[in-house]
Amino acid sequence: MAKIIIIEDALLMRKMLRNLIIEAGHEVVGEAEDGYLGIHEYLNQKPDLILLDIIMPKMDGIKTLKTLIGHNPKIKIIIVSSIESMKMIKYAIRCGAKGYVMKPFHGPMLIKEINKVLALS
């Protein structure tokens, strides 16, 4: 069972992600609707994995990603975003994301990506 934080501005999407994570046997140890709150959650909880949106108010996902990587270069982050740009996907991976899942997604596909990233050393 992994400890996971969800950083996503849309409440409905956070609820859907939380339900999928719990059904898959993992634990949601924190949620945040923007990058600033997400960084705070990370520092308090030290999760095994973070699910991170890109388009958010106050601090976007890329800046959040870079800040989190600055705190811990080995942190496991999966971007979950509606941005379909291959350029953005490659950029997020270069910045340190370990995975990228497109919205809308199928639950089993997301859980497969979570488990794949968790298995990385």
C-alpha cells in the first residue's frame, strides 16, 4: 500500500482520483487544490507518490513539479492532465515527472501507471 497525495484544482476530479486510489488498495494521505498547498502537503506527509495536475490557480503544475523535485530529486510524480501536447508531456518528463496520464482516463490505466511508477527504484 502506497501513500499518495493528489494535487488537483477540480474537486470532482480529486474525489474520483481518491476513490480509484483507495479501491486499488493505496492510501490518500493528502489533497490540495493548488501547487502551494500541494508542496505543504508533501512536506508534512512525505508520500510515496504524487498525482499532479498542470493547469491550476496560484501555482501551476510545472512550477510545482520543479519545486518538489528541488526538495527531493527522487520523488515520484505522475502528471494527470488534459493537456495533449507532446511537447508538454516531454517537458514534464524532462522536469522530473515519472509518468503522464491524459484526462479523461480509464481507471485501470491510471492504476497501472501508478503501480508502474511505484515499482521504479
